[in-house]
Amino acid sequence: MTLLELPTELILLIALSLPESALAQLLQVHRSLYKLLLPNLYQRHLRDSKLQEGLFWCTATGNEAAVKKFLYYGADVNASMGILSIRHAKIPFQPWLDVQTPLNIAANTGNDTIVALLLSHRANVYGFSSRYWGTSQPAIVDALLSGHESTVRLLLLHGSPIHEPGMEQGGLVNCAISRGQISLLKLLVEFKADLNIPSQGSYPLNRAVSFRNLSTDIVQFLLDNGADIGLADGHPGLLLNQAIYGTIDTLRLLLDRGATYPPDDLERWLEILFDRCTVETVHLLIEYGYAPNIEMLSIAVRARRGDILQLFIDSGVDLNMRDTRGFTLLHTAIVRCIPRDPPIRIGGRSTRVSPTCMSDKVEKDAPEEIVRRLIRGGGRPQCPGRAGAHPAGSRQRMSSGDTADACR
Ligand SMILES: *[C@@H]1O[C@H](CO)[C@@H](O)[C@H](O)[C@H]1NC(C)=O
Ligand SMILES: *[C@@H]1O[C@H](CO)[C@@H](O)[C@H](O)[C@H]1NC(C)=O
Ligand SMILES: *[C@@H]1O[C@H](CO)[C@@H](O)[C@H](O)[C@H]1NC(C)=O
């Protein structure tokens, strides 16, 4: 008698004694065996494998038919699995977080068929905690981080949260910004995303303006859809200060939209001059009416940034302003422009030209060049305590050497 002629009960009894892998092979032998033993295989997996690895595996590999069967035979659609077990079972996908559910995986791989299937079995669209693994994140975050727009839409249509406390990276809006995908942002706005929800004190606008790799379109889209400059600029000047690290176009856009800058804010100017150091940035700020004070000018002088100094001179600043100790710029240039880089003291704080500045291939000018620029621009030397000692017009009589001597 062949195996196939045995009564069903006996075949099932034999199957019971076989390991899962052998059973899987056996049911491939004949159609009737397949029909008879397949339910057994699923049920046995669900009974013996606490983790339901099969469900996770089939979800990751896009095997819709098998996912359907697992669910039919009672798999828990809300099962979760930790990263170590996922690695151990070699389930083929790249997780965004250490705790995964089948819905997370389907969203991650962007398989809308399986996402829909899991949703129809009432899969949990929120992040939730499991006893063993900790808390998973809402699957929509996986879909968004992986850039699957249709999956994001599908999950939004099924009530996925847009703003949930503790959501990875401060919520969907921030995730969409990080990806730089304006279509995703549009989708979120279509589903009434609020663009003014802060995460750790930082608004989406703060994030969007500060990345050099993000296009200005993103910032423009945020502004056009209700992102509030006033909120993001909680400490006046903050937003522009962040934008200085982004692109020049974004900076211009913010200035156009009325973002402002406290004109006398030394710290911030320091950062522009010593961190970003781009002439374009300074040029733009001058264009929008920002006038440097004497401290700022001396910083440019001492950092020997002839290019920036020249921009200030061309913008018509008064080169003969005096600092708190009564020094003019020319004096500073002559006395302080020594070839080694002395630390610059500002308001009791010592600072140096930052490495970023120098690694931007910024050329420092020779001290003589700085002095020359100042003299050409009309700068006069002035000694402390001798205000008025050199009235206007007397500068032709002095060489820079005289001045340095006279002021020591
Ligand atoms: C998604 O699921 C379908 C249906 O099971 C499958 O044919 C397809 O290959 C899957 N796609 C991906 C990207 O896994
Ligand atoms: C999965 O979780 C959701 C949300 O908690 C719940 O509504 C649903 O009933 C759960 N599904 C099953 C099959 O337990
Ligand atoms: C831009 O850079 C940030 C930080 O380096 C990164 O997290 C983000 O994914 C990048 N975005 C794009 C669109 O390249």
C-alpha cells in the first residue's frame, strides 16, 4: 500500500511525527498531500513557534498568499518581534526600529497588498508595547522613512496617527522633512498635519532651514502651509541663525518672509563670521539692511577676512567708530593683525577662528592687506585717551608704522 492510499487519519498521524521542514517537503510531493497537510503545517508553526517567525518572514518577502493563510489559521496580527530574533531568523529586510510588527515590515517594504490585508485583520496602526520587546512605532513611520508614498496614504486612510508623543524623529512631518520629499509633506498636509508642533523645543521649520541638503522648496512649502516663523523664532534671530547653516536661498526666503535678526547680536554675528564664513551670507545680510558694529568689524579685521571687511567697507560703514577702549579699526589692524592667530576676546569670552572656517579654503589676507583696505576705505588710526588728537584730514601725515609706535 502506498502512502497516498492510507486513510487520512494515518497520514495525519505520520505527519505529526515529522519535523516542520520534512513536512514542508512532503506536502510538495502530491497535490492531495498538499491539500491535506498544508493546514497542519501552518497550525503547527503557529503552535510551536511562539514568535510566529513564518508570518514575519512571509510578510518581508511579499508572500501575500502565505500571510493570508497564517492569519486564517489564527496568527496574531499584532505579534511583535525584537531585532535580535529578526536577525537570528534572517528575515530579509532592513528595520528602522528594534521592535517590529508584521505591519511595520509591510509598511517598510511598501507592499500595499499585504498592508491592506493586515489592516483588514485589524492590525494595530499605533505604536504599542509588547511584554518582551518594548514599544513598536506606528507603521506609518516605517512607510514614510522608506519613502513609500502610496503606503503612507493607505495607512493615513486607516487612521494612522500623524502626531503621537514619542514618535520617532518628532513625528511624521519631521520624517518627511528629513527625507526631503515634498510629495510626502503634501500628503501629510492633505490629511491635516499640523506644521507647528515642536519636538524637543524645535519646530519643523527649524529643522527644515538648517540642512544644507534640503531644497528651499521644502521651507517654502512649510511657510505656505501655515508654518509660523514667529513660533520657530522663539529666541529672536534663532531661525536666521539656523538658516545660515542651510542654503543661501533659504536664508533669502526667510528674510523675504520677514524673519528678523537682532542687529546688535554679537554672538550670532560671531557665528556667521567664524563658522560659516561665506561672503555670500554676509553680502545677503548687508543687502537686507544689517549693519555691523565696531566689534564685528574688529573681528573681521583680526580674523584677517579682507573679503568680508571689504563688503562692510563697500556698504558704507563708518570705519572710524571706536571700540570700548577707544581704538579704531585701523589701530586694531596694526596692533592686532599679527601673523599668528591670537584668540579673540569678546565679552569675556575667548574665541578662535573655527576650523570649519579655515577648512572652507578661506584665504586669510596678509596684515598689510587689511591695513591697506582700511586706509583706502578712509579709516584713521586713533589712540585710546587721545580722542580728537588726529582730526579728520590729518591721516595723510601718518604712516601705519608711526601709528603703531604712537599707540603703544
Ligand atoms: C507585494 O505583494 C504582492 C502580492 O503578494 C507580491 O506579488 C509582490 O511581489 C510584493 N511586493 C514586494 C515589493 O514585496
Ligand atoms: C490589534 O490591535 C488593535 C489595536 O489595539 C486592536 O483593535 C485589534 O483588535 C487587535 N487585533 C487583534 C486581532 O487582536
Ligand atoms: C540631509 O542630511 C541629514 C543630516 O546629515 C540627513 O539626516 C538627511 O537624511 C539628509 N536628507 C536628504 C534629503 O538627503
